[in-house]
Amino acid sequence: MSAGPSLYRRHRPRTFADVVGQEHVVRTLRNAVEQGKVHHAYMFVGSRGTGKTSMAKILAACLNCTGAESRPTVSPCGACPSCVAIAAATSLDVIEMDAASNNSVDDVRELRDSVAFAPVSGGAKVYILDEAHMLTTQAWNAFLKTLEEPPPNTIFVLATTEADKVLPTVADRCHRFDFQRPTVEQLAGVVGRVAAQEGITIPADAVALLARHATGSFRDALGTLEQLVTYSGAQITLDDVLAVLGVAADDQLFGTLDAVASHDAAGVLRAIAALSDGGRDLQHYSRQLEGHVREVMVVQTLGTVPREIAITPDRDARLLDQAQRVTPGDVVRLLDLLATALRAVRDGADARTQLELALVKAATPQVDATTRALMARIERLEARLASGAPAPVPTPAAAAVPVPAPAAAAPPAPEPAPAAPVQSAPAATPAPPAAPARPATPVDSPPPAPAAPTGAAPSPPTEAPAAAPAPVPPAPVASAAAPAPVPDPPAPPPPAPEPVAAPVGSIDLDGVKDLWPAVLETISEQSGLLGAVLGGAVPVELHGEELVVAFDEGNAFMRKKAEDKPNRDALVEAIRSITGMRARVTFDLRDLSEVVPEIGAAAQPIGEDELLARLKSAFDAEEEPAPDQTPTES
């Protein structure tokens, strides 16, 4: 490896062909140079290390190269005095200005005065304003007219990472190009190419890790490679990369997620302790773990490892295997918990405590109030379905009972029809129609009861079928069948199957108390102020759907705030979402020492002496004797 400028400066792209990515920018600028349509002002927008300044210098070399057959050219030679001076940042025709430190009106006026001079080489004069968004509004206003109507052969290139801070009147006068962040694959390719040119030996997995850590910046990737060479020489290993970057190995990331998925909270804590003992930055590890879990979620959703997160075949296969083993619910839940932990760390909380809390919650869902509430709701829904399932079953069964009854009772029914009436009819009067009228009773299957007194059952059944087809005279049946109302009793069976109300899962006061922390957590997520107001309240009574929530006797102000309609509605909605119960909430003032002893003890006022003692202890103070108030004689 040769000495000299930094790696990223020595290996800066010199032509459009050397640029990695940014195809839309390269194609547009190449066509503009070839067609002689180069605009007088460009604005390059993109994150750091994406090649904005390098692209501006390539454009300047294309316009000022003297070694090419024609000028301008899309392929600068890189050997002529103009190209060499541009690469060394010594060209008089390419002026780089740091707008972050030269952002005053006086600096812009000096720039405006120098614009009047013609190019030295006869090509074009290119002004590159780096971090252009740092110019003040007054400086922009002083520069606006020059930017809009520059002298001939003058090009302005504004490079910025925050385009929204550039005045709209300035942005409107520029052709804007948005530089995209390179992918991990592109970064790895650049690092590998530079390492080969510099004689550096580095394995593929170390290159992949270095490229991932660069977070889309070519300059960061090559700067880290140079730091690794200083650390370990030309032979770089994966352990060297882990040590220099201070990141966790893939084994630690995969192992942590496996421990969470297997609900091994103890294993999770041991892994965090090992990382802490090894000097790892746990906040940085939390971000790494969040990125790894996000990759698992992406693989689970797509079913394969996409190109943007693919690194090496071995790691990709391991990532796909873990995505198939871990449940999506655990992955999404861990992402939420890690985001909450990182937010708490940014607010000043301890990184190790928050990471351990997030991982323990993910590994043991039962310790989380919100999850416990969800599980309780699911259990009650299952109980409701289980208790309601038998309800539909009796209804079809009861309706089906009367239908098969006629078929089963049909054979015994003919017995009463011919038994007594057929023999008595010829004895009394010639009324043959009465006999055939009797077969109407078999149609009403219920009259088997009156057939019991007759003993001559065998012979009449044979005559009954013959008389059955003669139901033509219905009128005599109505008159002669006076006992016909007897079949009416069968009517009651249909009303018998009354619909049974399915029991609905309910919750008692103890259940509400168990889920009360989840209710407060839900409210706090929506309104921190309301969560603080209800923090000292506890449910004390439950009568049907009327829930009594009590504050301590000294918290009348909190009770008044809670009784506001928006706050009451928010509490009712939180209770419904957690418990499934639409409660009518009322608030009361009570002595909570009888209900919750620890709250009551905390609410007891302290005496003046005890308060004074606490103040003296906390501030290491001494009590001054009160001054003598008696008037003195003069």
C-alpha cells in the first residue's frame, strides 16, 4: 500500500465510466456534454459519501480536458495539465468553496467578483459550493442574480445533503440530481477492487461486514478499510473488523434472536452480560439487533433473501433458515420493543437496562401487562365460543323430533281407527261413510293413546289400508269425529325447544384489577398527561357494568380532571379494548390505605420534623437558629 493521500481520495472516480451507481446522473450529464447543452447551474443532492463532489469534478474535467481530441469530451484523459490540476484541487478554473465556513454576504460578494474573470485554460470555469444549504438567506439573496445570469462559460455546482434548506428561488434556477445511496453489494465491490489494487488481503465475510457498516457511504467504507490496514497490516481478518468497528458478530445476533424465539430469558441475559464484559456498545448493538430482526421480517414476508440484504451465501442460507423457524409474531413484537428501548435510551435511560428489558419482555410475554391482557381477552373469547357452541345444536334436534315421529307412529295409529268405530257403525245405522272417514286419524299420528282400550287389533289393520284411499267425504269426518280435538296435544312439542341464551364471558373485579396496569399503559401511550392523572387511581367496585374507580382522599384535583368527558371516554375505550367490557365508569374519593395498603402508606402526609430531616439529609444542610425577633433598644 503506497503512502500519500487517503484511500478515498486516491481512488476517487475520474471519469463517468468509473462511477459506481448513479446511472441517471451519469447518463444525463454525458448527454449534456456530448450535445453541448450543459446547464449553467446544477444542484447535487444526496447523503454523505455518495459522490456529489466527485461527479462535479468529473464534469469540470470533461469541460476543461486539453488532452482529448475534442473539447468538451465525455472521457477526460487524466494526464493533461488541466486534468492533473483538477485531481490535485489546484486548478484555477475549478474553485471549491466550503459554504459551511464561507457563508456570509462578504464571501458571496468576493465570489461574485471573481466570476467576472474568464477561464484560464479557455474551457469553462466551474464553481463547486459544498454544503450549499449552510449559506445564509442574505448570502443567497446576494448570489441570486449571479446564479441566474452568470458570465459565459461559467458553471455552478451546488452540493448539499439537505435540499429543503436551500431557498426555493435558488433551487428553481438549478437542474437537480438526487444521488442514491449505494447498495451493500456495490460497496463491497468497490472495497474489494480497492483492496486488490492496494495489495490488501481481506476475506469476503469481512468485506461484507465492512460494507454493511458503511451505511451507504463510499468514503466511510474506504476510510474504514484504511483504518483496518493501520490496525492489522495488509492481512485483515473478520476478527480485526469486529474489533475496529466495535460491532457484534453474526453468531451473537442469530443467537440472541434464537434465545428470544425459544423463550430463554436467562440465555438472553447471559448474552447481554457477555457483550457488556467484552466492551461492546450496547446502544449500538441494539441498533444492530434491530437491523437483523428487520432482515428476518423481510425474509419472512418475501419468502427469500432479497439482493439488498444478501451478503454471502452462507449467511443468506442461515438467515433464511432462522426466518423459517421464528414465528412472525415474535419478530414483530421484538421490533416494537427494540424501538421503544432505543427511544428511551435517547431520552437518557441506561442502554443495558433498556435492552435487557426489551429482550426479557420478548422472551417471556407473560410478564408484559399488554400481552397478558390480550391473552385474557382471547381466553374469554374462547370460553364464549365454547359455551355458545352447544346452543345451536339443540335447535335443529328439537325441530327434527316431530318429523320422524309420524313415520315411526304410523303402524300403531291404524289400530284405533277400525277398532271400535267400524263394528259399531253397522250395528247402529248404515253409515258406511263414517268408517272410511276414520282413516283421517292415522294422518294425525298422535291418537295412539285412545287405541289402547281395544283388544281386536289384528283384523282391523288389514281393513284400514283399504279404507284409507277414501278420504273424499271430509264433512262427515268433522261431524262424526267429535273426539278429533284429542290430537291437539301434539302441538305443544314445537314450542318446547326454546332458544337458550349462550353464556357470555364476563370479568369480575379481580380480573379488572389484574388488567388495570395494561389499561394505564394503553392510556399513557395515547396521552401521557391522562396516564399520570390516573396513575394513582384503582378500581374498587364493579356492579354489573358499572365500575367505580377511586382516588385517594387527598387527590380531589385528579378526580376532577378524570371526570372531564374526553378523559372519561378515553378511559372507557381503554377498558373496552383491554377487557372487552363496555363499562360505565364513576369516580370516587376513598381512603386507599384500606384498599391498597402500599398506596395508602405512600399517600400518608409526613410530619414537619420528618420533612425537615429529609431535606437536611438530601442537601447535606444544617439548620440555622431562628433570628431573635425581639426589638432592640437603640
